[in-house]
Amino acid sequence: MTQNETRVTAGMIVIGDEILSGRTKDVNIGAVADFCTDLGIDLTEVRVVSDELDHIIEAVNALRARYTYVFTTGGIGPTHDDITADAVAAAFGVALPINAQARAMLEARWKQTGTEVNEARLRMARIPEGADLIVNSVSAAPGFRIGNVHVMAGVPVIMRAMLEALAPTLKGSKKVSSITIKCAVGEGTLGGPLAELQEKFPDVKMGSYPQMSRDEVMTELVLRSSDEARLAEAAEQVRAMVIAAHEKAGVSLPQE
Amino acid sequence: MTQNETRVTAGMIVIGDEILSGRTKDVNIGAVADFCTDLGIDLTEVRVVSDELDHIIEAVNALRARYTYVFTTGGIGPTHDDITADAVAAAFGVALPINAQARAMLEARWKQTGTEVNEARLRMARIPEGADLIVNSVSAAPGFRIGNVHVMAGVPVIMRAMLEALAPTLKGSKKVSSITIKCAVGEGTLGGPLAELQEKFPDVKMGSYPQMSRDEVMTELVLRSSDEARLAEAAEQVRAMVIAAHEKAGVSLPQE
């Protein structure tokens, strides 16, 4: 797709040794990807980094300079290995004081649940100066937004609640629509004519994805564009190419 | 963990618009993470990048300079959006000719399956000059290794077969062992004393992971070290701390 200057973009940073060791399997990348696609935001890069201050700072500074929005997940809990707030404050060169509003939110919840206030828990009220809070309806400890960087929890159910809280504050560009065309022939059969059609439609991004199953060769072609008319035109020509390829191969088109 | 100079490290690059759009949910990060942990390789960073030549080249060059090994997944099929080989060749400044051995592997398979040889399929035989092939027992199209960069397929079943083929060629450092301690109290209760123990054992990395369920507050503490004796010593002291915290909170330790 020719990069339209007006596209809204995003980068994501997944923070946590547990993802890199394999102990925890990430599901937040997929959730943020779906969220961005729904809002018409192009998620363009994701980095998974370890719980090391320098690594997080480097990733935050690289991605916030490059994309409209940055989303981070993980590292905002009460323990010593939760250092995302420290890293983001350092990246922006601001202090990290206890935030009165965050503290009030947490203390209200702790009062309800009879939870002791201690130094470790109060770490969760440390918010970079100048940041806005992101409400956490699940466990009260807030995320925050500073500049274009949105800092969220790593626990998936909390992360998704924070995304929902964020949605009204984000502005996507024109939504990208997609059309999927299923094929019962291999990618190699379609690759040549598909490349020609891609050249003809630079504003419609064409992807080809092999589907592996025991006995069948299947391919899904996915066409994506923010221009509905061009997308429909491209899809018509791709479908004609696909039909011809199936006829030549002597196989039937798969059921849609 | 104090970074031991002799640790073997790895970076991973996941290549594909389908991951960034949310259409496909990545499972290769977790598989590569498990693989590295088993071999005593510290996976230190992952980047997910789009099917754009410049993005892939940048990621390859950044990570190959920084880590012992780099693993890439995705973008080595027969269609126009499969540009990983082009990007890696460009990153290393080498040509990308049809490789005779790769072509022979593919043609042998195509002969068996009665598959037509065409220009699109022959894209899969393009291998950067100076690279070694990585055998693909599933669908024949090989991956390749050039320098410290290992280029694999994105289809998970093929990617895992390639990892298995690679394993004997990789050299891990001393394996990191881990001990998990389950707790029935929240992270905030453990955070203070855990931070003190982390200071005492800089060579044992201590992670704290909240487990959210409907009615229970659970925390898993994970201790990791390549020094078994220090790991055991740290675990003993963390267990004593955990027992004291449960007694103070008046809750029983969870069943292991």
C-alpha cells in the first residue's frame, strides 16, 4: 500500500521477562492489533523487551518519535521488577511522584477490600509528572498516558479494560477494509498473477497466506484498502484471476 | 540478574502484516522463547515488523549487531509480499541468486506432488550468497542461516520443524533453572520483602506475577538463575518470607 501521509500509526511495547522466557504466552499483541484495526490505526511495529530500565527507555523513545501512538503493556504492578513507570518517566525526563488521584483510587479500593497500605502497593500510585490516568475498572491501579505513550497493565483482562477506557481519546484514520478470497490452490500457483495485480493496484495491499492442513493445499488472499471502491475493483480482478487458476489446475473453488 | 558476560543471547524478528493487523495471532514468539530457554539462550528482544523492506532491514541490522543469534519468522513464501530473503540479503550486502541446492530440494518435492515449476515458486529458491540452508521437512522450501541470522518460515508447524533442524548448530550457555513459588496473597503484600531479597541475591532474578481469577488473589514468584546452589539458597529464603506473609495475613499457603 502506498503509505498515505494521513494514516494514524501505532507502535506497541510488551514489557516482561516472562514473555521472553516463554513462561507466559503473550495474548496482548493480538488484542492491541485488533483494537487498532477496528479504530483505523495502523499498528506498525511491536517490540517485546525485558524488565531492564535501559531497554524499556530505548524502546519508548524510539517508538514515540516514530508513531502517532505508543501502547505499552506490563510492568506497572507493586513489585521491584515493575519498572515501566520509572522507564517512561526517565524517557520523558520528568519526575515520578506519588499521584494524589491515583493514590485516592487505590486507597478507596483497598478500604473496600481491607487491604493494607504499604510501600510496595504505593508504587502503583507513582505516575510521571504531567501524565493523565487511565482508569482500571478491574483492580483500580491505573495506567497512564503521557505525550503519545499509553501505559497499560500486562494482565490481559486489565489491559483490555484499559483499552476500552482509552478508545474515546484516540483518533483513527479512515478505516481499512479487507476482503478475503479463499483458494484451493497453492500460493505458488497464484504468486505470479497476484504480483501483477498488486502492481496495478498499489493502493490495495494484497497479502497471501498459506493454510496448512493434512491433505489440502489452501491459500487465503487478503486485500486491504481504505478506499472501498478501489478495494472492490481489485477484488473483482483478483477473483477472476483465482477462478482462471482453479480452472487451469482442474480443481473446484472452495466453499466460502 | 547481573548480566553474565558469557550469556548467549538472541533477538527475534516476526515479519508480517497479518500479525500487526490482528488477522493472525502469533504463536511463534512463545515457541522460540521456549526453545531458547531449553537451550540456555537468553531471548532478549523481539520485534514484530510489517512487510516493508526498510523495516525488515533495519530490524535485522539492529538485532544482529546486538545478540549472539537472531531468529526471523515469516515472509519466505512464493508471493510478492514475501520479501524476507530480499531484506536479509540487503542487510548483509550480498546478492540473492537462485541457490542450486534449494532449487533441487524444491524440484524433487514438486516432482513428487506434480506441482508446476514457475517463477513465483522459484522465488523460494532465492537464497542470499554465502548462506547455509535450513531444512524444511514439512514443505521442502528451505530457510537459511547467514552470519548469526536464522531465517525461518512463518507457518508455525514449519517454523518448529526448522527450529528442530537448527538446534544442533546452536550453542547455549549454562541453562537457567527456575523455581516457582505459589502464594495466596497479593503482590502488594510480598513486594517489600521480595525487593529486599532481590537486593541480597543479584544473581537470582526474581519475578512476581499476579494471577487473576474470580474470587482469589494469587501470586506466583518465579526465581531464575544459572547457579543452582544460589537458586536453592534464594528459594529457601523467599519461601520463609512467603510463609511469614501468609501467617501475618491469616491465610493458608496454596496447595503446590
